[in-house]
Amino acid sequence: MEIVIVNDADTAGTVVADIFDHAVRSGARTLGLATGSSPLSVYRELARRHREEGLSFAGLQAFLLDEYVGLPDGHPESYAQVIRTELVNHLDLDSARVFSPNGTTGDPFGAAAAYDRAIAANGPVDVQLLGIGANGHIGFNEPTSSLTSRTRVKTLTEQTRIDNARFFESLDDVPRHVITQGLGTICDAGHLVMIATGEHKADAIAAAVEGPLAAVCPASVLQLHPHATVVVDEAAASKL
Ligand code: GLP
């Protein structure tokens, strides 16, 4: 695993944008996208490079890590909508080729399996962006997720719902269920790139990078991957 420690959050965003920029210019076909606040500096920088430097995403496709179950299509906090607002609308990436699990169907279990099959059939993901939850989750693979899990329905921990309540009017509005790529699905990507900034991520980063490989810290699965890069600012690296 490669650990890159930089001074601040903006620089972390630039370093990760460099990795995506290089992948795109080198012929990557499929990007793996993530939501949450951590990737936003990356997305801002990629949008700037598209606008000012002609970085083109035409012809690429992208798969999102996860989605809430039960939010209606177009809900501002559904991850499909968030990724449009934060990234896709600012690039020349064809929005019809940006895929996410279908959280609106009456059969989320079938939707999860179909999404896993779609990634396997149309992938692999060349470069996958990842954030990390304060409890070490990636995507929505909460602690004790199988390290070889595939895309499936998961129940959020109370802590994750509280952490994500800031995006909703109240805690009651945060869905309880999600569809997430499994840890095994995520590890099928060619290059995993994690970004974490701020002191509140320091324990999770220490457990993921230096702790044992263990389902209680889902992000520790990066230790198994042949090409994983973790980009952190000094605050998130403070317990390494
Ligand atoms: C959510 C997302 C994860 C993300 C995590 C951390 O739970 N499903 O993909 O990594 O939040 O979010 P943030 O970057 O806002 O701290």
C-alpha cells in the first residue's frame, strides 16, 4: 500500500485529481466514483481541469459505490443525484453511462445482484475513488462486512446515520438501508485510491493502514489489494 501524506485537504484533492487525470489520459475506460464530502475537492479540481485544460471524459463510463434504498429518483441526497450535481454536470462524461445501484425498486436485493453483474460484465473499474467512514467503512460496508462480499443490501449503523444526518432535515429522514458494492466487488478495481482528511478520520486511517486485516475495519481490505493508494492530510495521518 502506498501512503501519501500532504499538508492540507486541498493538496490531498489535487494529488488524487492527478491520479485520475493520469488514468484518463492513459486510456482508462471505467471510473469508480464515491460520494460524501471527502471526494469533493477532487471533483472540483477535475471539473477545473476539464474547463481550463481540456481534460476530457468523453467515451468513459463510471460506476458509483453505493445508494440509499427508498429515496425517490431525483431526491437531492440520493447518491445518483449527488454525483450529477457535484461532478457529472461539470464534465463531458455522458450521464447515461454513469451507473449506480437502483435504490428505488421494490426489489433492492435483485437490484444489488444486477448491479454486481453489470460491473463484472462491463468493468473492470480502472481506478476507484474511496472515502472512509469514521468507523472504517468504505462504500456502505459497515464493520463486520465480509472482506469478500459482493454488492448487497446493508443496514446502516446508528453512528453512520447520525454522521450522514447533516445532509438531511432530520435523523429520521436518513434511510436505514442501502445498496453497496461489496468489499470483494470494490477490490476487483485495478487501482484503489482513498482520500481522507481531518483529525476525525485519524483513528480509522490508523486502523485501516496499520491495524490487522479484519472485518471490523472494512477499509483494512486495502491491505490485500495489489495497488492501493491512501492520500491523507497531516491531521488524518496523525495516528500513523
Ligand atoms: C458515506 C459514504 C462513503 C463515504 C463516507 C464518509 O457513508 N457511503 O462512501 O466514504 O460517507 O463520508 P465523508 O467523506 O463525508 O466523511
